[in-house]
Amino acid sequence: MSDQQYVLSEATAARFAREVAKYPAEGKQSAVMACLSIVQQEEGFVARSAEDAIAAYLGMPAIAVYEVTTFYNMYNQKKVGQFKLNVCTNLPCQLRDGQKALEHLCTKLGVEMGGTTADGVFTVQQSECLGACADAPVMLVNDRQMCSFMSHQRLDELVDVLRANAAPNN
């Protein structure tokens, strides 16, 4: 999906309706995060035009949807690699080499922070607190798998395992 006009399919609208039904009619805007997640599952990211479609569906200002999308790290506003690596750079992780972990990953993969490798396998991003300060430095893979105590050696091993398991043609 490019950032051209997003068309809400019947199947997607049905998924939205199931989420909206969980709230009182006057609170249907509460389904905004679920609707964003549905679009991301289907498209891989949430384009601005999809945010506009969600806003129209939920009867809320588009800016309110943009605020949610931009606040949470889990919503991708552009296409990302097969493996999205979010490295915490908040203070507790900083004190235990979180920034160095981020820089190491960027150097190893040949990308700038926020960038995606040429083969489309990895996107490296910085992240705010992931809530595992005692395990710093920490990172999150694809918004699902928490990785703790990420030394350079552990980062290298993780990248090697992920690359070996990457789907072909990325």
C-alpha cells in the first residue's frame, strides 16, 4: 500500500466493526488502537491515508488518529524490514550501554537509526522505555519478543539467527 487513497475493504470493515462493538456507541473511538493494529497487520504499516480512513470510520478528527499513531512505537508509519529491532535508549538502558547497543546494530547492519537494510530484512529503531530496566540494555523484536542484556556479542548472535531465518526475497 502506498500513501495513495486507502480503501477500506469489506473484510477490514468487518474486523473494525467487531472491535467497535466492544464499546458503547458513544465510545466507538476507543477502538482506534485496535483499528490501527488491524491495518498494520494487513498492510505492514499504517499510511496516512489509512489513518484518515480510520478517523472517518470512527467519526473522529484525523489529528486524533495521527496522535495515536505517532505516540506509540508499535505503529509503523512506513514500510519496515521483516525484523524491526527497537533498542531502548531511555536513561536506565543508556547507563548500561543502550546507546552503544543501538550504534553497534546500526554499524553491523550498515544502516542509520530508523533505517532499513537494503535487503529489507532489518529495520533498526530507537525506543523509549520498554519496562525492563533491570535487564538493560533491552530491545524488542517485531514489537513482540523482548531481548535482555544485549551485549555486542548477543546482538551479533541475534542478527545471525534472524538473518538465517529470514523469509526469502526480502
